[in-house]
Amino acid sequence: MREVPSEVIVRTVERLFVEANTQIGDDVSCAMESALRGEESPVGRAVLEQILENYRIAAGEEIPICQDTGMAVLFLELGQEVHITGGLLEEAVNEGVRRAYVGGCLRKSVVADPLFERKNTGDNTPAVIHLKLVPGDRIKITAVPKGFGSENMSAVKMLKPSDGVEGLEAFVTETVLKAGPNACPPVVVGVGIGGTLEQAALLSKQAVARGVGTENPSPPYAALERRLLERANRLGLGPGGTGGTVTALAVNVLFAPTHIAGLPVAVNICCHAARHREAVI
């Protein structure tokens, strides 16, 4: 059994959220450079150039890429041979988020009561934590600051099995079209297929956090990703919704077994600031 002090988790979570909010990943910046080369609209190219310049300024001056520094979402893979000492895992994660958003001067966007009082918690906690037990003695932490301009454009639909691939592709494309400029394109689209309603939504969020430029290991699903990306870019929304040929940088699909009577599909949209950072303790 390996012991990991809770303070190590605190410091790791703090670092990941500060880095994610100020330094865009190589996967996204490379995809954006490629988009700039392929965009046919002069206005669209100008938007992409401004986005890339914003990435450079944010990293150089260590300031947020976007004013919406997101709600803190974490995917934790906790080895079964790990014993956390000095505090609870959830408390350590939230303390790390607190330090990142308060000490890192990141905007605090979380309200305690979603419907009535809507009072800001003041430190961007609590985080949304998804925990998975895995073999081994390591802890993998993936930090995803999720802004709500794009999150608000996400959707879930309980398709019937008879809707099939055609119905699924139509729903994903329709969701991207409805999002329009509100999601700050070019977007990254996460698609979760299968499971139950909540599992499909979780898969779609995990898909957004998957690296841009990666493919689903299943050939049929990889082909589906390519078709969905092509359909999204044929919509003509373009960078910033100004028109053009690059509406999406990637469409990432994850799937899970489901019931014989259902075909749940969730679409989680992420803006061009597709922020994610990970570390292994």
C-alpha cells in the first residue's frame, strides 16, 4: 500500500487549474494552426489569428485565456493500492481548486444554489469530481475548466435504436448548428453514446477532454468521428460564427454498452479554449 499525503493532491490540482487556464495545450494550438491554413474565409482567418495571438499573450503574461475560467471538472483515476493520508480526497481536491482560483486570480463562477438565491461561493468550489478506481498505486488527475458559453449549448437525446447512425449524425449536427456563434467556434465536440442518460452525458464530457487529433480506437467509431467533423464544417458557421469552412476542430466520440431498447446520445460542446491538463501522482 502506497501512502500519498493529501497536500500533494492539493498542490497538483492547484497547479493543473492555473496551467489549464493560462496555457492552451499543444493539441489545441496545433489544430488551430492547421485550421488557419485551411480556412477559406478572410474574416475567418483573421478570427483564428486573433485566437492564436490570445493564446500567446495568455501564456507569456500568465493570465487567463478567457474571462470565463470555468467550473472545475476533474476526472480522477485512483489506484486501489493508494492510501491518502492527512485528509479526505474530496476535501483535498476542493482545496486545490480554491487555491488555484483565489491565488491564481481566476474568475469565480460557481453559485451554491442553482435556482433561487444564486449566491457565489467565492472560491469556485465545489468542484465536479468523477472518480474511478483502477489497479495500481498511482493517482491520475485530469483537470477540465469548463466554461458555460459552450456548456449551455450542449444537449442529450434518448434516440430509439431504429434511429440508427443517420439519426445520431443528424442530432449531433443539429446541436452544433443550434449552438451557432454562442459556443465560440471553432469548437471541440464531445459525443457520448450508450449507457444511460447520465452515462452518455459523462462520456461526452470525457470525450471533450480527450486530446484534439486523437482517434477512437474502434474503426467504425473513428470513421463516425470523421464524418461528424466533416458535417460540422459544412455548416458554414466558421470561426467566431462569422462564416467559413472551420466550425469544429474535432469531434471525439466515446461509447458504452446500453439497453436493447435505447440509444442515448449526449453532445458536449467546448469552445476554442479547450482547456485540459493532467498529471500522475
